[in-house]
Amino acid sequence: MQQTDFLIIGSGVAGLRAAIELAGAGAVNVITKGAVAEGSTWRAQGGIAVALAEGDEPELHMKDTLRAGAGLCDEEAVRVLVEEGVSCVEELISWGAKFDEENGRLSFTQEAAHEIRRIIHAMGDATGEEVHRTLMRKARGIKNIKFMEHTFLVDLITDEKECSGALIIDKNGRTQIISAGATILASGGLGQLYKDTTNSEVATGDGVAVAWRAGCELQDMEFVQFHPTTLYLPSAPCFLISESVRGEGGILRNSEGKTFMAGYHEMGDLAPRDVVSRAIFSQMWRTGSGSVFLDMTHLKPGFLRKRFPNIYLTCKEYGLDIASDLIPVRPAAHFLMGGIRTSLTAQTSIERLLSCGEVASVGVHGANRLASNSLLEGLVFGKRAGVSAARYSGRGIAVGKGSPEEKAKPKAKPDLKHMKKSLKQLMEQKAGIVRCGKSLGEALEKLEEWDKIAGGACASIEEFELRNMITAARLITASALKREESRGAHYRSDCPDTDDKHWKKHIVIKSSDVSS
Ligand code: SIN
């Protein structure tokens, strides 16, 4: 058994920011499933939305965030995000983060559903890389922060009320308990539940599944955001093409070469993400095509190469020149708006357990996240999680009586690879961009069947991971089935209207409220 003051699960922007905040308060262990940079932070392209441009102010940022969130944002949480976001970004710059500049001043780009250009970016389209590098440099310089890479979280250790650490499998395959005064879950999202995703291999919903088993309250699990534009080529991996490409003038065309977004929303190609993703989905359906196209051919080649070096080079690798070719794109699972329900101080419903970043749901995103608000959320609420956790420094670290117990081994060994593939297909088809009561009911039935096969005792990380994927998929599907309306990223073809009278509220769930 290891003992520490603070255990942080996840090494993305939120986890790192929390670790830095805790530096003066005690020993911090950061565990992470892959290598430190393997999560979503490093992959973020577009930037950070922050009210720093001339003529901008937090109030305007708040207005755009609330509008994109389709009536489900928590206003107080959004106010914290947009106001504290300014000083968090300035602090990051003071730690050495280099954002792109024009004439010696920060350069701002445009993204969907923002009324003004307020997104700062780094190295053109590699903002996440710069943010992560800066935080890692800062964290590595603090001697009481210890990193454990390739370490898998099996379960939290809790009694009815408190969390006292976690059961983990370390990089050598050893199972051990890390006992902690406070635990912060910052383990990221669950894009890997879907066939097409912008997320890395590690994003399998472990955090929400573990929190669910521990009895934590979750909310808004039905709201999964699909990014409208990812590269679609049979030979290429699903690669994000930043929304800022459209912010700089890129245009969507269907397979007949026609523009179409003006027919769906007054903001056209820069409509909120959920609107653009559904519009693309319906164009693909109507034309029987596997993608639509992003057209940048009217933009200057030199500008494109400089502004989007990463996208330019990746497309080139697959034989496409973004300056002269139309780029085939289609939506892919990108971000979970819901997750572990937290207060403004990152407190979950379990004492000594805090949560921040994508795995948490503090209410800043509502039913649809505004573009480039996620790195900001990680900075602001990561810092707040650190402040909250600090009060548990040096407190008792006894292991709770609810420690996970070994259960009987399942009789039949599931074919893990096959089951994961089937789960991704099922979620894409039945709980994806467009869902309905029938498809969700079918998906839930299947998932419950699979849970019986793979949900029991597990013997390897792959088995634990599959169990978590099934749990997270069940939570999304059950919540989506319950919400009998359409709102933001949750679109039900059998209930296409938004129903404020009955559904302008969060769906909050916890395992003790469910019979099976
Ligand atoms: C992008 O660059 O389009 C992604 C930004 C985000 O998800 O907010």
C-alpha cells in the first residue's frame, strides 16, 4: 500500500492544474492510464476561448456559452468559468505558455457560435500541446508531485460517505492500494465508446464508470458532443480538423459540391456544433455519401500552411493538399458534456472525492459545449479542485471498509476485441448523433446482456476497461432514453422538439437509485 496526501487520477489540463495548486499542501501522486501526454489535452487544436480581446468581456463570453448550452448551463458555473478563466490564462502565460501573436499582441481566431474572435491558439493548430507542455514543465519542477504513468484505476475505495483512495494496477501489473487524504478524478472522456472519435485510445469512460460503482451522483450523461469535422478517408485514422478552419473561412459542401449550412442556421458554417453535426449527418444520408467536404481552396496556400501546420501536414500524409483539394470530413464523438456531478468547488457527492475536467459535470456546458471552452474549464476547475482538496492535507488516510472485493470469476471468457468493436458500432448506430426511443431501447437491452457476460470479476486491464465501457455506454443510453425531447447534442427523431416545460432540468443518476 502507498500513502499520499493527494491522489490525482489523470494527467490532462485539469489534473495537472490541480496538482500544481496542491504543491504547497502535501505529497501529490498523479496516476495516468497511458503516458502523461496521451489524453485529450495534447490533441486539442483550436484553442482556448477567453475574454481577452479588445472589445470582449466575460459577460459576452458568458452569453455565447449559455446560448450554445441550449438552456441547461448552470449560470453561476459559467460566470466562474468566464471570469476566472481570464486570470487562469494570464497565469499560464506567466508560466511560459506561448500563444500565437500578431504585431506583438495575442492573435484571436473565430469558432462556431462565438459572436466575436476570442480564441487564442498556439503553434497554429497545436494549442493543447503548448498548454500541456507548459503545465508539465511547471509540475515537473515541483518535487512533491510524483507521476505514475501506465497505471490503471480499478476502483475508488469508499465507505458510504467518504473516499480514502483507490485500487490501481501499476505499470508492472501489480495491484495496489493508494491511500489518500483526498482524491481528484480528472480522467477525461469516453469518445472510445463510439466507432469514430477524435479521442485517444485511453478515453474509455473509466472515470464515470468507477464513480458510478462508488455510488457518486452523475448528471447529463445523454449529452455527448460530436465534432462536425474529422478527416474521413478509409486509409486514415479519425483525425480532427479544427473548427477554427471554418472560423478562418473554410466552407462545408455536400457531395454534390453545394454549400448547405445556410439552410440550417443563421450562423451558417459557424452554427453551434450540434447543429452542424446533424446537418452533415442529414446531408450524408440524403446524398448517400460517407462524408461531406471542407473547402479551403479559396484561402491562400501560404496562410493555410502557417495557420494550420498540423492539419496541413497530416492531410498531406494522406495525399490531400488542403490548399487545392476538398477535404472529406464527417462528425465523430468528441466530448462528454455530462459526467460526475460537482459543486463549484469541484466537490462530488462523496466526501474527499473531487472531480474536474471532462469527466466532471459542473454545469458549464449544458447540453452542448461552446467551442474551445474545454481547456479553459480544465484550468479553472482544476485549480478550484486543488484549492478544495488542500483542506484534507494530513487528514486520516485509513482505508475504507468498502474496499473492492474479489468476486467469483465469470464462467465464459468474453472475446474482448470483438465485444469492444460491437459496442462501438452499437453506440454509433443506436445512441449517436440521431437516436430514438426504439434504437435506445435496443441498445440498452444489448448492453445489459453484455454486462452479464463481461460485467463481473475481471482479471486484466482489458477486462476492467471493457466493463467500464459497458457501464458508461449504459449510463449514456439510459439517460438518453429517459430524456423524451431534443436539446443540444441530444437529438431524438421521435421527440424532435425541445420541451422546456418538462425537460429543462438535469437528469441526475446514482447507482443506489437503480435496482439492477
Ligand atoms: C477544434 O479545434 O475544433 C476543437 C476545439 C474544441 O473542441 O473546443
